[in-house]
Amino acid sequence: MVVEVAYALPHKQKILSLTVNEGTTVRQAVLASGIEEHFPEVDLQNCAVGIFGKGVPKPDERVLNSGERVEIYRPLIADPKEVRKQRAAKNKAAKEA
């Protein structure tokens, strides 16, 4: 069956199509993709992954279906909640001034 593995940086992205056996897990597909040749900095054993934008909490157990796209996620640089909180505080201070 055919699946895709995708990874993206702000300036570079790659989607690799590969043929895998029935019963292949998400993690197995990531490891078999060869994506580390394009992005050697990615820790494929521990990276967060998802399928079509939905996170997969147990990639070593989740079996893929034909046509699915596995996405490798980058670690967050900043906590989104904290960024929103800081932006709100800045806007509040600006309105009070």
C-alpha cells in the first residue's frame, strides 16, 4: 500500500511517497521513509507525529491505512498559551497608557 511521510521547516518541506506492507505502523513508516537524509536533525524515534493534522499518541501501535499521510511535527519554540498571555498583557498596558 502507498502512504506519504511529510516534514516541513519554514523554508523547506518534503513529502515522500512510499510503498509499505499491510500492518505497518506510523513509526515504522517514518523510519522507512528516509526523511532523515533531507532533515538529519530530526529525532525519528521520539518526534511527535500525526495523520492528516491529527496527532497520533501511540505511533508504535497505530497501523496505517493506504493513502494516509504521516506528518512529522517540529517541537514548539514557544508555548502558545504563554505567547497569547503576553500579547494580551501588552495590549492591556497599551490601552491603559
